Amino acid sequence: MTSAILSIAMLGGFALLWGAWKLWKREGNSQKVWLMVAAALVLFANVAIWTVPDDKGQSLVESTDQP
């Protein structure tokens, strides 16, 4: 279940970046564009926190994804 949520978060981050790019092309430099980019970066950082292993080689996904 956690892997599915992380996958949806990644898709959401890419959708935010794509939407920000389209908005920038249409309206130029606006506050909405930078807020969308910031939200995408927060999503990517959260996914990285959950998936990057620590010194022992374990990540948070491995500790919570138990059958």
C-alpha cells in the first residue's frame, strides 16, 4: 500500500511540474507557477525521505510494507 501511495505522489509531482510549465508558457511568470513548483519539490522530498536507505541499509518503506 505504501508503494502505491509513493507512486501516486510521484505522479502528482510530475503533474504539478507539467501544469506549472504550461501555466508559465500561457501567462508568464506568476506566483501560481512557483507555488506549484514548490509543492512538487515537497512531494519529491517526501518520497525521497521514505525511500532513501539509512546507514543500516533500511528505508521507511521496507519497515512499513509488511505482508
